[in-house]
Amino acid sequence: MRVNIGRRLREFWDAGIRGPDFVWAATGPALEAYSQHPVVKRADEPGQVLSVSEFLSHARRMVVDFVVGRVLSGDEADPAVSLDRLDEPTAYYLLHRNDFGLDEAPAGACILYATACGLSDDGLARDWDLLVKTGGDDAVEEDEEESDDSDEPAEESGSGSKVKLKAWNHRRGRSLGVEAPGGRPVPLIDRIHRLMQLWKAGDVHKVDEYLDEHGLRRNELFRRVLQSLIELSKTGDERPLLESLSNHVGAKGAKKKDAAPLFPTTDVDE
């Protein structure tokens, strides 16, 4: 399966196939391997059969890893980079952002992307606070975890057939970047959005504390995701904020107890 999909995905990508069609394109090459055998058993559970749906979920995750690898490498390097697998919410965010930006997107495509990442569109909206449904008439109450003192306009959730990503400054849950649903590891996208909010507020000391506490300065995957977000950002103050944050993360000698100001007035070392 890996040989078939790897070869065919490179061919599809070079042919210009993108978006949800690219995810579906992996189904055929994956089933070529699966259908060669009357029964496919699980290696980790002796005697248990691997179902078609389970097999396809593995195949679709391979597609996600391929596309995310392209996004992280900027199409200039082999996407099979030697990085730890990206967490599911961040992988979904990059897929969605790469194809649709922060604009409305068809729910069907997003459901496919969510499924490929092992998630659901409802979970992305309800649990991970990454999606908001648009176009519906039935508004729901704001997340109880959203900050009461935020002066940003609230985004409502609807029941329509379109969804969009929540902007970094509209993700106001108090546990953002600190805790994740069900005790799972905190996604990189949550960590980055928390850092962006701290940076925007001018809390450089808290930014440094957070970076050092979670070992993000030397986390190569974190740096790649941050750079990818810079390249995907096109309007507003998001890109310059991300660039400033990235420069700060990469600054030599940056320390938690001796944080640099947001806007240095001199290039001379003190």
C-alpha cells in the first residue's frame, strides 16, 4: 500500500490534483494492495480482521501526511521529511487553511478532511474550537470557556452547509494551549495561537515562559508549522505578527528572564 500510494500521489500532485479530490485519489491505489488477499488480518491483534474502513483510514492518513509534508516543505523538498507525525487537529488546520484559507468552505470537503485526520467536523467545532458552521439560522450559545473580557466580536455557529476556520484571535477558550479535550496532547496549532495572543497583548515575558516550559525553541516541527502559517497568511495583521513571533523564537540567546522588547530600537547588542 505504501509503495502504491507513494508513487501514485507524486504523480497526482505533479498533475495538479489538489483538495478533496487528492484524498479520494488514494482510494484506488490503496485497495489494489488490500484486494489482493481474501483476508487481511491485524498484526497487533492476532486473529482479528482488518476491515476495509480501517484500511482506508490508514490510507487517507498517508494522504494527509503527504499533503501536510508538501505544505511544510513548500514544495521544494521531499515531503517524506523525518519528522514526528503531526497531531491531527494541526494537520487538519493546515489542510483546510491551504485549500480554503479563512473563507467559507463546503462542509462536505471539510468532513472528508476531518475523517482523513481521524476527526469529525462536529468534534473540530465543539471540542477543538477550530471550526465554525456558517449559513444556518439556529445560533448556539458561545463556548462557556470563552474569555469574558475579550473585546473581539464573537463568531456564531450555525447549521448551514458551509464552515470556516476560526481566526486565531477568535479562539478565546481559557484552556487554549494549556489543556486539550480528554487529556490529549495539546496540538501545535493551539500552542501557536496562544503564543500569538500573548504576543499581541505585549506579554513577552509570558511568551518566553511558554516557549521554554514546552521546549518549543528547539522543536523543528513547531518551527516548520509556524513558517507554514506565515506563508499561508495573506491579509490583516496575522502575517506580521507571526513573522515577529518567529523572529523572536529564533533569536539567539533569547532567555525567559531576559526577554527582548517587541520593537527593538537598536541592533547593537547590550
